[in-house]
Amino acid sequence: MKQHIIYKVHLSVLYASISLLVSCPLLLSSCNDWLDVSPSEQKKKSELFSKAEGFRNVLTGAYIRMKSNSLYGQEMVCGTIENLAQHWNYSSNTIGSYLNTYNYRATTVENAMTAIYNNLFKVVADVNGLLSDIDNGNLNEDDYNLIKGEALALRTFCHFDVLRLFGPMPSNPGSERILPYVKEVSNRPNKFLNYEQFIQELTNDIDEAEACLKRVDPILKYSIASLNTPSQLTDNFYGYRQMRMNYYAVCALKARVALWKGDKSNALEYAQLVINATSPDGAKMYRLGTLNDCASGDKVLSSEHIFNLKVQDISSTLGAGTTYQKTQSQLRSQLYESGTTDIRFVNMWNYVYDSYWWTYYNYFVKYVQTDNMPSLAKNVIPLIRLYEMYLIAMECSSVSEANSLYAEMTVARNAPSVNITSEEQLKELLIKEYNREFYGEGQAFFAYKRMGAEKIYFTNEPGSNDAYVIPLPVQESVYANE
């Protein structure tokens, strides 16, 4: 019998992930101060985890794996996931065109989805390896809580994206078994869980991650600026917290998960916690990005980044400025009014006339790198941003409070405000905002699915179960009913 694909990644994954550190397009600009490893397949697990460096290195390897092109280095932010949201135009008989029509049985699509599925579970295997040994007493209290908290949060993050892609519609999840929740490194197949069981595992992990990080995370004691200044810290491993699953990133993830499962009370509580987060000096930890940020070259609006990844080769993957495009007329007819000053239209797109096709295209330039960019904006991909917390708060609040929040948001975006008068109008506005705001960040498709939107912008394909629920990889589907 063919071996269960996600269980082919056993202990050797730990060593393979550490080998990624050798090329080190790293999380931290001064990573070499604390990362000096010579991974070997022959290392024993006991040797690997005999001291803190082993745990730290495996955790960092998990972050580096997340930056691969098949995950958040490309496909889960600008590639496959954005095609599902209809955000790019493609020629016929290409993978983009198959994704645009939700043809999940096209070979290229199956291969792409299998790669995403496999690599998400490889990140899970990385963190499971260190979690399996973290209680052995080799870590001091600070390292223990920080590493365990981040590892649990990454396990939640990746499982949640597996659910958002391959799981059922949250409005009608059913009772059948859907996915495995993998918590150990083993060659034995894990049992598939039903939706409620899977959600409970997510909740357990993220609750424990929050408890661990609340005890020790430096982000609760220092400002972002201080944490990004290595000279102010005795150990660089505790710096650059926005590039790690820090305490506020965990709270933001809790808001995402709670909203997905329909728990608006907790979603609102955690979204507001992040919105209202302050540094020790009383200043806001995160602020909404503005036109001034874009003028400084910061089109990724780094002041909003709760969790991001630094990807050194971003110019060759996301930042070419000619790879991802949509016609001017499509953007204006669906998302923006004529004459708009909205920074998401004016600053995130390059307006070009294509004489071959006799039409005007807008090329996506959010990730194009320039010499004058602030250091925090260079080569980074946002995975969780403050604006999303505002949208969650809007969705979970009264109409009057939603109006108040949206007024603040539109001022920051240099866009016209709207007077929301009904829940239905709010839902339509939220869908439009997820599309405007998270172009090239991979969140719009998930918003469509969670809200059960029947209309998807830029296509006549209906929003339906067939579009929103991606079939499991062929190698995995056989195990769902075992």
C-alpha cells in the first residue's frame, strides 16, 4: 500500500530543515551571530536537542521552509492562492487559467496543490520534531516558553491554512472526517478528524502558544524599533519579533481562527487586543499605513506588520513588476471608482499601455524593491497585518462601531468613506475590502470561502462548494475514511 504522504516526513526532516540554514536568506539580518551549524543526516536526535542551539536552529529552519516558493515565498501569497481569487489574468491552457476556472483536476493544478499540502506538513514536521523533545529539561525557562510558543503557533498557522484550502465550508462543515491534525513525528498514519475535532486541536494549540508567549515574549517589554536594534539586546534570538510568531501574531491568529469558526465574540476581543497594543512608552505598537509610507517606498506598509517573512530573492519572484497584471478597466469596474486617490490603487499598480493587445494594463508593484525603501520594508512579505484586525473588528461589531472603524481606515488609505446602514451592506463592503487590501497577500480567497460569497469578482464562475473546497491530493484522499 502506498505510504501516507505526510508521514514520509519523519526525523530526517529535522536535519533537512536545518540544512536550509546554510544558504540562510535569513529571518534576522545578524543571524550569523547565533547560527553556525553543520547539519548531518547522521546526527542523533539526542545530540541535536542536547542544547538550546539545536531547538533554535530547527525552529528557524521551519521559518525558512515557509519562505519556499511553494509556500509563502510565492504560491500562498501571489501565486496559486491569488489565481483562486481571480486576481491575475492568464492565457488559456495555463495553470492560471485552470485555477481561474477552478479546474482542480488539471494535472498542473493537482501538482501545485499537492506541493502546497506537502510543504505545509513539512513545516509541521519541523516543529513537531522539536516539540517532541522540548520537555527534556535542556532549556532555560525563557527559551522553553519562547520556542514552544512559536512552534505551537506555527503548527496552528500551517494546519489552519490546510483547513482553509482543503477543508469544508465553515458554514456547513458536516460531520465526516476531513483532515489529519499532525502532532508527532512518526511513520504511523495519523487519524483523520472531523471539522469540530480539527478546530478543537487548532484551539488547543493556539491557546497554549498564547500562554507560553505571554510569559516571556520581548514584544511585551520593548518597542518594535528596540527589538530591531541588536545592540539593545543581549541575545539576537529575542529580536526582530515581527519576523516571528510573536505574542501579538498569536493573538491575531486567534482572531482569524475564532472568526472562521463563527465565534465573533472572541474574534473581536483578540482583534481589538492587537489594534490597541502599545509599546512601553505608550505609543501604538502598530499603526495603519498611509500615503506617506508609500511615498517613502514602503508599499508593503510595514508599520502594520504583525508577522512577516524576509525573502532575499523577492525581486526575482514577486518583485519584477511585470509578472502579475490586471487590466485597468477590470480594476476600475470591480474595485475602484474613477478618479480614486486610494493608495492601494494609485501606489500598488503601474499603469502601462500594451500596444500588442491595444489595452491598458496595471502591473502589480507592491513588492518591487527600490533603493529608498525603509529597511523594515525591504524584501518582506506580510502574513498578518493590522488592517485585517480592523476588518475583523468591523465584521464582529455593531453597524455604528463598524462605521467608526471604517472612517479611520479610509483616512489612512486616502479613500472615500462609506456610511454603512445594514449588515448586508457591511458584508459586501468587507468582501471588497479584502480584495482591495490583500491583493498579492493571499487572503481574499479565504474571505470568499468563509463568508460563503456567491459572487466572485472578475469572473462568471459561481462562488460555490466546488470552487471553494479544494480536493485532497490523490495520495491523501484514500485515508480520509480509514
